[in-house]
Amino acid sequence: MTIKEKADRILALFEQLTSLTKRQLPVDQRDPRLAEAGRLPRGTLFSCFHEKHLKEATELFVILYSANDFDDFIKLATQAREIVNEGLYVYVLSVAVVHRDDCRGITLPPIQEVFPDRFIPAETINLAAKEAKNHPGDDIVVESETTGNIMDPEYKLAYFREDVKVNAHHWYWHVVYPANWDEGLTAKVKDRKGELFYYMHQQMSARYDCERLSNGLNRMVPFHNFEEELEGYAPHLTSLVSGLHYASRPQGLRLCDLPDVNVQNMERWRERILEAIDLQHVHAADGSELALDEANGANILGTLIEASSSSPNKAFYGSLHNWGHVMMARMHDPDTRFQENPGVMSDTSTSLRDPIFYRWHRFVDNIFQQFKATLHSYTPEDLSFRGIKVLSAQVNAKQANVVTTFMKNDLLDLSHGINFGTGHKVQVQYNHLDHEPFSLIINVENDTGAAKHATIRVFLGPKYDELGNRLVPDEQRRLMIELDKFHKELAPGKNVINRNAIESSVTLAHTYTFDELKAGQGASEDSSEYCSCGWPENMLIPKGTHKGMEFELFVMATDYTLDNPEGASVKTICSDAVSYCGAKDQKYPDKKPMGFPFDRPIVARSAEELLTENMSLTDVKIKFLG
């Protein structure tokens, strides 16, 4: 069977899921392996942060992953479609397709086309339904509605928080790195999964603060007090599988005890994690002590805080991150007496819409930073690459060292996820941030007299804070966003590196639509669904300001032969977004701590004091042509 034939059979399972009824396949007509499936009712909003939901999802994943062959897998997946909760089904099927060897080369359909109701305001979907009914013989395009106004300062960031592809990225990342990953079952290692959980979310927080500064707002105040009253948020989303809206959060609510977890649990877990950082070791479930050291500390902490299946002691350290999401999504109806849907924080494909997501993850990141502060700051010897000098770096765009950003229209097809009763297309036109094409020109001198393999690390960070003060390196480091990281062989003498932004190791260059996948695009032995968890290419750089916001471009060369755990000749499966997604079934292709050299406190008081010969710092302006 060709990859295209397999892909067609899988694609059909993802269509029209919002139209499924609650009628279930009787137990006597099911495959015996699915006898216990379907505990979470249809129409309930599934959350992979909720322990009971995740437990059922794990059981179904084991069944689908363990299918005898591809035909058996499709048979089980087809039956499960008629039995289990819609959101749980898509999550588990996606995780199975990504990781089964006989599904290699198959690209998942975009989650924004599978469940458009998670990405597009309810008012817009309602308008699209009316237009499709009134014009059944035409293709329909409607414009997306806005979800607020400038009375709420946070509305200035709606373009970022509610970006369709940014939210899809978060959903895909949690598909590629599921919290319940079982290495014993799959024999596939998720190398440094806990550290990657920390780093991907740290980068999201850094990006969000860069966008805040671009819009004249202060950097965010981290969530820090379990008793504090929270800001309000209204998502303007309605779930088509339940018919209920995603709950709004009135201003002034605070975390409440839930039937499954209480606020005291959260406080206790936080204290135990902070104590482990102070003691520099974790108490494992078997009574042993695991050192929170330079090599493994961030990874162990990540498994503890996310409470993944790799957590060394979940009973003691709990599930701080996941239950935090659930509690914030449930604070309007904590004991479910009103049978309301949770808010957007319960779902990986919607949680980025809520401003509290970023404050919560800054709180989580602060715990990691407390650990990082126990490690020694990098010395000039740690940072140097003897014989290699980065002479200069320049952004090559229409104007040198100036990148322009703008809002751009795009179309999202609703008709694969929603049955409008018409054979014609029903689409939404929405706005998103984008930037002009640009490349980096990096001049490097190799004085060693021999060819050298280098890792080129590229970061971008704001030069000034919200008051116009020059950011010192230790403040700036938490706002530095990774733009790229790549391998380059340096010949003796002078080298000119020209790197196009579209090649970035952070971003996903293209998202295949349902129609493109049906036409056979995206089906290749070389493709890997790992790529789909990359950051959207159009959001690579922050918005900037009308007059031009000043950023600094940081470029560093390090020794690739020391950085790469597999050696200099290894071919990485899916290099499209390797910084955020790792490499499938391989070690993370960089032995340095994620975020190096900005992952630890910096003692240098100025950029000049920080820089070694293998680094450069360039002033760059980002201009928004709104």
C-alpha cells in the first residue's frame, strides 16, 4: 500500500467530527479490545491536562499503537471513531499516527480544519452557516469577527494570542510530546523531553513579552499567588461537539478547589519542588535521591512540573502544571453545579488565547530559573571557540538591518470540520502577522588553519525595556528568542554564511491543508509529522513598532563536534523545526543546555563585557507597517 493510499484512509477519519452523534457502537459489535472505551461522554471537552481524561486517552493509545498491522489499526480507529469522545479521539489518533512505524511519511490534517470551532469566533461560524444556507450553490467566504476592543489593554495582543497557527503549534507540540509517553511500550525515547517542555514554553513567554513591548505594554506580571484575583477573558468560542460556549472568566475570580484537586495541593507541590531545588536533589519514588545537576537537572524538573509519565515521584511532587491549567479553566464553575464548559485553558489548542496562559507559564519558568541560578554562570572559557571569530552579522532585507512586519489575510477552510449541508467550500478570511522575506549574512573567520565544524546560534532580543532603559544582559537574556540554529563547516580563512529566514530551525515552513493532502502533497517517506510542531514561519519575529523598535541580533559560533551527540555526519529526521521539536527517535541534536548561552544568570554588566570573539551583536530595527 502506498503512503498516499494510507494517508487517504487516515484523512477520512478526521473529517466532519463535529457532526458525530452520541449514538455509540454497542459493545457486542465492537472489537473486544475496545470493550472499555468511551467512558468520557461525547460532547464533553477533552483535556490532556486532566488526569482522568489522560488516563483514558493513554488506554486507547496503547490499543491503537499495538494494532497488529496497518489494516488492523484502521479497523480499530474506525470503530473508536463511533465510540469515544471526539476530542480524545483526535488527540489519540494523532499521537498514534505520528509514532506508528507503518504511518511514517503521513502528514496529519491541520487541527484548525479538523476543529475550526476552536480557532474561529462563534459569531463568524454562525455567519458562515447562514451564508452557506442562503447561497447553497456558491463558495462562501466570510470575514472573521474581532473578539474585543481597546477598553481592554490586553486586546492589543489578540493578534498574537488568537493566532490560528500559533495555537495549532501548541496542540501539535503536545501530540509529538505527550505527557503520558511510555518508552517501555513504544521502545522510542523522547530525549530530554522534560527540558524541551521547559524551553518551548520559556520561548513562548519570551515572545509574548517581546510582543507586549512592541505594543507599548509592560512585561507581564507572573502568576505567583494562589489566592490572587485574576483578570477576565472572553474567548468568543463555542464548541460544536457540545453546543456550549467555552466559558468566559469574569474579572476578580480566583482559583477554587475542584473535586479532583485543591488549592492546598498546588501550594504543597510548589513548595516541595522549590525545596528540591534548594537541596539540589529530588526524592524518587523508590527512596533514592536524584541529583538536580548541570547535566540532567532541567530535564528532571520538567518531568516533575509537567507531571509526565517520566516523573520520578508523581505521588510526592504532584502535577503542578497540568492541574494549574484545569483549575484556571474551571474557576467559574468549580463543582460543575451549572454544567458549564471549561474555559480555553483546558485545551492545548485553545489555551494560548488566554492572557493567563503566559502569566502561568512565566510562573512555571520562574521555578526553572530558580534552578538555573544554582548553576555557575558561564565563564569566557565555557563560551569561547578557539580560533573562530564572528566578525559581523547583518540582516539582509529591503533595507539593511531593518525588517518590516505587516498584517496579512489568509483563508481557513471550515467545510472539512463542519457539515454546512453544501458541497461547496465555506471559508473564513482572517488576519495574521507576517514579515518581509529576509536572510542573515554572517562573516566568520577561521584562524585554526583547518576546516572546523560550527554550530551557528542566532537569537533576537529587545534592546530597551518599557521605560526606554537599556536592558542589562541578565534582564535581556529572558527576552531573547531563538531565531535559528544550524551546522556549518568553516573553511580556513574568511567565510561568508548566507542563511535564509525560511530555513530557520525553529519554524514550520508550510502547513498542508486537507485539500493539499488529498491531492497527494505532504506524503513522502522523508517527511515526518515531527515537523508540524514547529513555530509558524509568519510569526518568527515580533511585530515591532511603526517608527521601528530596536532589537539586538546575537550570533554565536560553537564547536559542533562537541555539541552534536551523534557526531558530525548524522542525518536528522525532520530538520524543519528541530529547536522546538527535537529529532524523531534520535537524541536532541545539541548537547548544550537548551537556550544556551542565555539559559543561566549572566554576571556581565554590559554587552561588551559578555561578548567573546566567537559572538557578535548587531542593532536591528523591526518596523510595523500596520
